[in-house]
Amino acid sequence: MRIYNTLTRRKEEFVPLEEGKVRMYSCGPTVYDYFHIGNARTFLFSDVIRRYLEYKGYEVTLVQNITDIDDKIIQRANELGLDALRLSKEYSEAYLMDAGKLGIRPANIQPRATEHIREIIQLIQQLESKGVAYTVNGDVFYDVNQFPEYGKLSGRTREDVRSGERVAIDERKRDPRDFALWKSAKPGEPKWDSPWGEGRPGWHIECSAMAMTHLGKTLDIHAGGGDLEFPHHENEIAQSEVATGETFARYWIHVAFLRINGTKMGKSDRNFIYIRDALKQHRPEAIRYFLLSAHYRTPLDYNTDRLADAASAVRRLQNCRDTLARLGGEGEIIPEEFSDVDRKLYDRMRLAQQEFEQVMDDDFNTAAALGVLATFRAQINTYLAENESRLHESTPLLVSIEKTMQQMAGVLGIFEEDKNQSTSTTPDIV
RNA sequence: GGCGACGUCGCCAAGCGGUAAGGCCGAGGUCUGCAAAACCUCUAUCGCCGGUUCGACUCCGGCCGUCGCCUCCA
């Protein structure tokens, strides 16, 4: 299996640290609002990676954080006149609910920043003891120039960052790339006691702390949206690797943006569509199909017509599955006793499975995988049409076929309408 | 200004050195009481210009266009 690693800008053979096990961290939401389809692309893709790794037989531990204390949350809470932590609690619950409706399986561990303040403080203290942190009036900053490898993920040099500055420099920083590990509390803000006075964690430190608390010093896979590559992930590396002296994450995966009307769908651009609104109009499998219909490193343009296309494609796949379920019989398949037509279908099933794995092994090519499923569906339907007359008898082959389809579609999560909510989606048409 | 991505059939989208998967839509047909569903058939030479090669959509160079990161953002 090969994965494109942002760190090396190449596809690399995937070999987990510990055989048969994968430690994976996926950057979750900062909960100051509902999440939108663009966010969903990343969350969904992490879910698909996890499912595929499990399909391949790995034991996966997926950790996805919820950042529930942060500048944005405080800002939003102030705007609404609400308590910041209460706001983030509500939105984190909304996140879990919406993600569930989309068919995203909950991570094995879903840590929250506010529940890891102790670990965060310890990590900052470690950084202090290594001489890479400095304090200015209750704020603690990370000194990037103490970490020679700073910039190795994003390829940004000091000059790059300087030349691009469009924001006033914080004069207290020694280097414009330095970033806050701990922020002193302003009146009315949520705060925790610390060696530096009352305050709260900076944005990047909580991911390092939570990842290492639950997965150890070195992760196999770290995934997230492309906009996190710099500075967020770069900073995570800097913090973690200086603290432990070891590689923080071995494979970095970044998901390309979802666009809308040709530009990036983003919160700050105010051009997003909440997933909960999308779910009012489209079935979850259709949204998943749409989001997986392009390779994850290719930008994808949101368009409601594309969602409708996806819905048609999903429906045909599900029709085929339903027919198989209806016709399937009892018993074990005995390939040696197959008739020629059955043999042919059986061989096609094996081939489809082989191709599915081949394209998914190649950096999770979900778009190609959907193509494999479609081709297989057509072959099954042809078989069913040509053998209609004798399909009344028990046909264990069809059970096997259905199971195989179910497995592949299950990795992509496009056959799950039964488990979730088939009830609430479609209004009755009389 | 620095760094990077993308440009393949009407729309979406794989492929990436040996002459283009798949989806959606459309057309014709089979089936059907009608319809739906299903099935069959049909629709591309890959932004432009050069180069490398026996051979390029696939490699190299230039150009055009679109987008992104460099600042909060999945």
C-alpha cells in the first residue's frame, strides 16, 4: 500500500511502526460553529482511510480531537453573549450528531482540549526545559529558531514567511513564525491555572498533547485539511519533536479543498454550506459518494447538480445490492461445481475485488474504486438478466457476490442507509 | 513577491510512455398493459506551442487560464 506523504512529497510504501497496528490522528473540528461540507471532506476521508485499513486487516486506533477552547470560540461566544465553554460544548455535540448522520464512524478516542489542560501544561514545561519556549507577560511562545528542522513539512523558510506578511507583527515575538503555546487570560475568558499565570492553551499545542497522550510519541498517520499544513502541522512537529526527540508522525496526509463556485469553501469566506443543511436535501450516501468521487488530493467543486448525479449512481448500486439480497440462497459456494456462467461471474467478483484493492492501495483512489464498483454492478446486472429463468433456485453464489459488494461499498460507506436513518429522509409522496 | 495545485467526452472524473475506467445527462433498442426499474448499443485523442522518444494525455521547457498556501480556516 502506498500513501502520498506531504513530508517527502512522494508516494511511499506504508509500513506501520508496529506490525498489524496503525496509530492514526486526524485533526478534528474547532467547535465554534456547525461544520460544513468542506470540513466534511476531510473528516469523511479520515473515516475512509480508517475503514480501508481495517478492511486490510489492520487494527486501527483513530484519535480525532475536538478543540473546544480557542480564540474563535471566545470571539463567537462574545458576539452571542454566551459562555465560551458552553458554546463549544453545544457545538461539539452538534458535530458528533452531524458526523454520525453523514455516516462517519466515531473515532476510537475523541479527546477534548479542555480535558487535557494538565498534559498541555506539562508539554509546555518540557519545551521550556529544553530552552525553546520564552515567556512574555504571561504569554508563552515557541522559539522556532531553536528547531533547525522548522519548515520541513511545508517547506517554508524564514524569508518566505516574512515576505508574505500582511498582518502586523506581534512585537513580542523573536521571529514572526514564533507562535503562542499559552495565552494569558483576558477578563471574562475561560482560564486555567498554570505556572505562567491564569490562561489557556495556544492553538497548536493541544493537538500535540492529545496525540501523544493517546498514541505515544510517534504516530503512523496524521491527517487533516490542506490548510492545516502550515502553520498548524508544522508547529505540531516543532513542539512534539523537540519535546520527545523523536519523529512525531511518519505519514502526513492532507486533503485538498472543496470549492464552491470555483473558490475555496471556507468559514472566513462565508461561502459554505453546513452539512446539516445539505443533509436536508440529500441522502448521506449521496453526499459521501460525491465527496469520494474525486481523489482526495484533487480539488473538488461543490455543486448541487453533482449531488444529484451522485444520488442516481448510489441508487443504481443499491438497487443491484437489493436484488442480490432478494435472490440470494442458502449454502456454501463450491467453485469447482460452477457452471460456465457462474464461473464467469465468480471470476469477475474476484477481479473486482482485486482491482478495488489495487486502486485503494494506490494512495486511496476512491474515485477509481467507485469506477470498479460501477463496472462490477453492470456485470452482475447482465448476469441477472441473462439467467433470470433459473434464479428461483437457491443461489449461494449471489450471497457471496452481495457480501463482496457490501464489503467494498462498506469501505466507502455508501450502503449504510439501513443502519442509519432511512425513515427521516424522504417525505411520503402520495 | 515566495511556494504549490489544477486544466481529459455536454457535465463530473480515473488514468499518466505503447494509441483514453467509470458516473450523470442524452439518443436508439429490449422488457413491460402504461410507467418505473433493469439490460444492450452509441458519443473524446486529453488547454496552447515547442522538445525528448520508435512511440506522449502521460517526461522536459515555455505560454495561457483557474485555484490555493504564505494570516483564522478541514
